[in-house]
Amino acid sequence: MEQTRAEALQRRNRRTAIGVGAFVCGMLGLAYASVPLYDMFCRATGYGGTVQVGGPAAPGAAKDMPARVVTIRFNANTAPGLPWRFAPSQGPMQLRLGEEGMAFYQASNTAVAPVTGVATYNVTPATVGKYFHKTACFCFEQQTLEPGQQVDMPLAFWVDPQMAKDPATRDIHTITISYSFFRSLDDADRSGALANAGPHVGAAPRATP
């Protein structure tokens, strides 16, 4: 009788331990997943100006409405302490909604030693974020440049034609694409640049001979 009671107590304690362990593992998993899930939410909704990433190819101009043209402006910033020259390689671009655009930024290392940088990315106005699809870029990828090295960094993108039907965005005719280079993501975080940005699919820069 006493042995049966002891065995039952052991089984109950074992079930309790398993339950507590599962709860702790679940909470840890949720903590680790919170940032990626938030990033997925931002990329899926365009929240805070975070752009849509990847997904389908550019559909081309909408067939059920006149071709809508928007002006794409390119902006570049370099954080203090990063010895780089960084600028867009072209001026404003006219682009029809639904058509893919291609642009380049250029960076060069002015220091006498290798320097690593990482870029954050965003678009304004923020309400356009969910309609801006980026199919290739260099944001959130570490770029190490040798002394005097210069690279061209490509950006491929398209703007969803549905932007013209949304009352919140249909009167917007200019979109600004902004890149800011920092020495590290920690520096970007301290500056507040990560508040409205998220990880993006990118492509490696092309070295200039």
C-alpha cells in the first residue's frame, strides 16, 4: 500500500516536472521568436515604413487603369565615425507602378585599413511601405571594404499598383528610398535607426575594378 502511494507520488511529480519544463521551453522559444515574428509582421504589412521583401516578381503596369507614374528618390547617409563615402549613383527615377526598377549606390573606403559597415533601409512616406517590394538589395548585410576599395551596390524594386487604389496612398507621387550605413547594428540601434527598419533580403555588392 505504502509502495503504491509512493509510486503514484513519483508519477505525479514526474508529470509536474515535465509540464514545468515544457512551459519554460515554450517561454524561451517565444522570447527568441519574438524578434523574427515582429520582422515578419513588418515585412508582411509594411508597418512603420518597413518594405515588402521578396515575394512575386513585378507584375507590370495594371491593365484596368491608366499607367500611374511615381518619382523614386534615392537618399544616402553615413554615420559619424564610419570613414566611407556613400551616395546614390543616380538622381530621381520615374517608374510606372508594377514595373521593376534598378538602381545603384556606391560606397568607398577612405581609411588606410579595412572597414566593415552595415546599412539600414526604409522608405517614406511610411504609408507606402506595404506597397514597396524590394527583390534585391544590400541592407543588413555586412560589407567589408579594403583601403581605397569602391563598390557598386544594386537595388531592385517595384511598387504595387494597388497603391493607386488606396485612399491613404493614391495621392502620393514621390517615394524616397533611404539607406544609412553604420559600423554595426549596435550603432544603428543606439542611433534609433532600427526603430522603423527590419531585416531584408539582399544581394552582395559588385566590386568596381
